[in-house]
Amino acid sequence: MSISTRVTSRQTALTLGLALGLGTALPAIAAETSTPPGEHTLKSDQLVSLIAQNQEKLAEDFNGFLKQVAERNHEDTAVTSAIEQHLAGETLEGDDFVNIYRLLGVYNRLQYGDDVEALLKEMVAMPTFKVGEKPQHENPEIARFGELIKSKAEEFGLTFRNVDNRIFEVELKGTGDDVFGILTHGDVVPAGEEGWTLEDGTHLNPFDMTLIDGKLYGRGTEDDKGSIAAALYAMKSLKENDVPVKRTIRLMIETTEETGGEGFEYYKAKNTLPEYNIVLDSGYPAITAENGFGTIDARFPLTRAGSDDTAKDGLPAITDFKGGLATNQIPERSVATLHASDAEGAKALSSKLKTLSTRYVDTHGKDFSVANEVKGEDVIITVTGKSAHSSSPADGINPVTRLAGLLATSDIDFQDNAYEDAVHYLNDNYGLDYHGKLLGVAYSHDFMGPLKVTPTYLEREDAALRVAVNVRAPAGDKSPEELSKTIQDKLSAYAKEQGMDMALNVEIRDWMLRDPSGAWLKTLLNIFGDTTGMDAKPRSSAGSTTAKLLPNAINFGPSMPGETYTGHTSGEFKRVDNLMLDIQMFTEMMARIGNQDSLD
């Protein structure tokens, strides 16, 4: 443990103060100035040591914990001075203020870590994804989730408000009029009826959280239910330890983030938003820029000739092509059905495809698999890749584009129908690239990175085959509207040239590029850097969150730099050690920003 050497006039009085048990409540007034914390604040190596010291036998309350810390680390005069002032009921300022609430974060993770895991397990058991066309505010799982949040808020002594099942609002009241907002979401993307199978063959139910090798597997563990559980217990800690906050802390839990954010738009129209906001839906240390989010939506009519389940003139037909559960998720597998004129034709088609598949896999990376089986006159062909969040296509292996590429580049003469059109549309305009090079729209931003264009979803909808392509657009020379029109014009020209019947709609929302300055951002960076020992500089994200809809909004967690984001994947997990860091950092963040003199 590194030792600070600052000497204070109160050092000699510490032992007496601790022995007499002076001061049993937090000070009535606490403040953090806008001056950045100095060299005498607790750093990562010290925090790790404190956690190890108190892991086995934790004091019954925070003051008892502080006494233990002072006794075991009496050489660290910076920390012992802060503890002495706190126990004496004195006003805390500067580094002393930071150290006390950094220690509260440590105590909170040690005290309530298991409870946070248990609450997360309850949340994961509620499949809060959108079902069909029913709006989320009518989804019974959303209502159940709201009741769980309400029960915890009331148990913790916090104020709860249900805004028509669109937003669940939890508040810790401050002494002043200011409010700072914390936004996250309780809805999730679908997980697939077949469940998840890990690389070692372990089969999991995505809605029954499972601990394996320090990882909590389950849909929503990383995106975003882990953040909700950690934030609620951070608020509980401040409440039960009588931490005086100047600003009201308002936790807003959205219910439609994964499907467009209409719930937050509803809330925004009826409520005044906090002037400053933190979003717990992206990454650390702090995300100050986000790509624009959009969809290239193509629909191929299934009503025209050649789209039924027949094989005419001896030609096989693609009669089905599926891939994806949501437009913002790269799926694990994609499946097509090929119909032959008879059973013998199906066997011959299957044999030919096996040869073509081996060649295609060898030529394109050998990191995915192709299987096919004959069922009567049909050949079912399945490409298995690797699922990923659509904002991180490099982390996945897209089976949609690989299946389309295999069929489009084969020398098999398929019937001209909507599915065949979709296969060529995908291969000609996207291929295995995900930067828009084939479309001729690729570009990059120095801070935000490159454009990402990723086919994610194919499914029959009404009388058409819907093919959705996810777009993550950084700031560029063109506005989102101009980029949308460029893509619309290029693809419309392509469809006309190919004689394809294709309805097309391209919509890209604005990106977010915030000025990376301000006292509250400096606080977030200081918390992350000191707690983890990692580099603490603002980052950009290809993800798209509701931060765009909030004034002065910055994302703070929960994904750690350098680690693969698992949200939206078939095998989503939250590392237990990272969840504990969330509890620790969220607690300190609420105490400090809740009391900071100015956030400007």
C-alpha cells in the first residue's frame, strides 16, 4: 500500500477521538469545490488493499468501517485526517471530502455486493423485451419490472414515481432545488427461444442468471440491468448513511431504449429534464461522443411470381431466409430454405452446396461454419457465426452477410424471386465489409472513428421480406439527412438497374459530439482513473444511447475499456468484479456530484 506523507494538526487527536467514538453521523454540510482533487486522495492500489483488509470481517456500519481503516492504516495521515474530521462532525472539503466518499464506495460494495447480485438475478428473470407490435407500456413484464423497482425504492426510503410505464423514476431528495439526472434502461433485446450455448457446450437459459468463472450470464446483465441494481444500492447507501446532498439525484429507468426510445420522448414532453445528466449505458471512463443511429430498411414483396414454395422449370428456389432477432444485434446464425423440384433434386443440391460451402468458408476466414440438411424436397442451410452488438461489428462474425454471399456467388441458378433479389442486394451492396465501402459512402472521424454499416435482420413481415441494415454514423462532412439521401439514391439506382422490386427507407438520426470539458466531467474522470488506475480520458462510442436526448449528458459505464462488450450477444455477461466497481464508483459519483459547487 502506498503511503501519503501529509501531516495535519489533527493527527495527534485521532487516537483519542476514535477511542471515545466521537461523531456517529455524517456532517450536516459537505462540499466539493471545483478544484481537481490533489495527490492526497486514495488511489487504486490503496483501494485494493482496503478491500482485501475488510473482505472477511466487515464493520456493522460505515463509521465502524472508518475506524477500522484508520486503525489499520494509521501511517496514511491524509486518510486518517479525513476520517477524524468526519467522525467529529466537521465540514469536509477538497481531498478530505473525496476520501470519505471514496471510502463509502468501498464500504458499499463490501456491504451490499451480494444483494446487488441477488437483485440483478430478479431483474434478469423478467424478459422485458418488446413482443410483437404491442407497445412496451402494455407489456406485463415491463409492469412487473416497475413493481420490483417500486418495492426496492420504498424499502430504501427513496421516492418512486411510475410515469405511465414509460419511465420508472427514483429520487433521493437534496437540500437544494437543483437536480442531476441518471438515466438507464430496463428493457432488453430478445435472446432467442433456443437459449444460449457457450463455447464449451454449456447450455444456458438467458433469463436465469448463471455465475460461471466470475461472470454473471443473462440477458440484460451488462445492458443495462446491472447498472440499475448498482445505482439503486448506491442511492440506498447515501440515504441510510445520511449523506447530505445539495442536488436531488433522479434515477430515470427507460423502458423502450432498445426499440426507438419513444418512452423517453413521452417522458420528455411531460417533464422538465435535469440540466446535467449521466447515462449508465455505454462505457468508462466517460463517453462524450456517440455515433448517429440509423436503419436502411428494404422490403421485397413476396406476392409476385416466383416467391411461393415451388421450383419451376427445374430451377431450385430460395423460399425462406431468416437472420436476426433485432435490428441492433448481429445474430449468431442465419438460416435459408432452398426448395428443389423433387427429393432427388434436393439431395443433389445439398451435395453441391457442401462442396461450395467448404470452399467459401476456406476463402473467407474459416471462422464460421455452414451446415445443411435435406428435408424432403427442401435443403435447410445454416450459417453459424458469432453474435455481437451492431455497434461493434468487428467483435462478431455476421452470418447474414456470409449466407447471402455463399448463395449469391454460387453457380447455382436460382429462380428469380424476392429472396434471390435480397441475396444479391446484400452481397452487392454490403458484402463482408461493414464500413460502407461497396456503397461508396465510407468515411471516418478523427475522434469518433469510421462509419459502420451492418446487415442485421431478415424476416417475413406481412407480404414482404424485410431486410434491415444497421447504421452507426460519426460526424462527417454530410449531415445525417444528407447521408441518408445519398444512400437512398445509390440503392434506388441499384434496384432500378437490376430490375428489382424493392421498397426502401433510409433514416439516420443525429450524432452526439459534446465539448469534453466541465467540472462534473473532470469528477467522473477522476473517479474512474483513481479507482482503476487506468487512463482516464473521454472516449467516443459507436453505440447510440438516450444521452443524445438529454442536455449535458455524458455516459459513465458500465463497459470497461479494452474489454469486449457483450450486450446484445448470445452469451451476454457481466463480470462480478466489474459489477463491484460499478457499485463503488456510482456511490462516490452520486455523493460528489450531488454536492459539487458547480458542474460547469
